[in-house]
Amino acid sequence: MSTIDNFVALQDDFDHLVRTLDTALLIEHVRRLDPMAFARHFKGYRPQMLGRKRIVEALRFEVFQKRNETVAEILILLWNQVHRDLYQAMLALVRTIREDVENIERIEDAKANDFVDELLLKFDKQDIHACVRLNEVRFSPELIQARFGGNPAPTQPDTEGGVAPAPAGEAEAE
């Protein structure tokens, strides 16, 4: 699954997701890592003079219309840094299954429900949903849809020609 696909499932929460980030830091990352996107939307403006609405719309354009992987990866990186307490809590829960989280193929629904219930004691449901989608936590698509709603995840064809849910996993924080 591509980073863009992660955002497609979070399209309804995109404004909330971007508004939690430091705009000056976000724009600086875009300037350094994707000069063309920076020139399209932010060149000639001081970051403090750009409104959040304009920044959100520029990033929405880059992610959903241009399918800009670099901007999507910047958003995931910065989101995980801002929400590191949630990220670390999710990582700790997933590590109870297996220390090497990258090799977990699937988290059973009962265990995933327990994880979500535990996280809901400390974190916002919208943020937990973003953490699951952005970091590709391997919950079943049915569980994610039932617990969080929103747009269903894109699907990919499996090796036998049918359609299978796109794979998901937990990424390590940097």
C-alpha cells in the first residue's frame, strides 16, 4: 500500500490531521524535500502569513490530486513526531504480539479491539484512527471500518487475480 492510499482512507479527517502539525516546520520540510511543491504553493510567502486553511488546501491538492508521495511521507513523519505518545503506546501494544512488528502479518480482531479500547482511555478516537492508517497497523479492514468508520481502505489484487484487502503494518519511529 502506498502512502497516498493511507491518506485516501483518512480523507475526511485530513483537515484535523494537518491542523495538529507545526506549519512552519511543515513548510520547511516541503521546501527542502520537494522544491516544486514548495514553489507551487508557498514561494514568496512568509510561513506565518499563510493561513492554515490555505496550507491545508495546498497539501490536500498535493496528496490527493498530484499524488505526491514526498509530501505524504512528510505528513506521516511530522504527524508521528507530534503524536509520539500515541505512536509509542500503539507500538508497545503491538510488540506484545511480536517484538519484530514488521513481521506481523495480521492482528486478530479480538486483540485489536483490546488495543483500541486501551488506547481510547488516553487518546482521541480520530487520532487513533490516523495512527492505525498512517502506520499501517495490521488490523483487519472490517475492524477498522467498524471501530472508526470513514472511507474504506483501497484494495489491491492478490496473486490469484481476486481482490484482497491491502496489507498493513506498524512502522518504527525514527
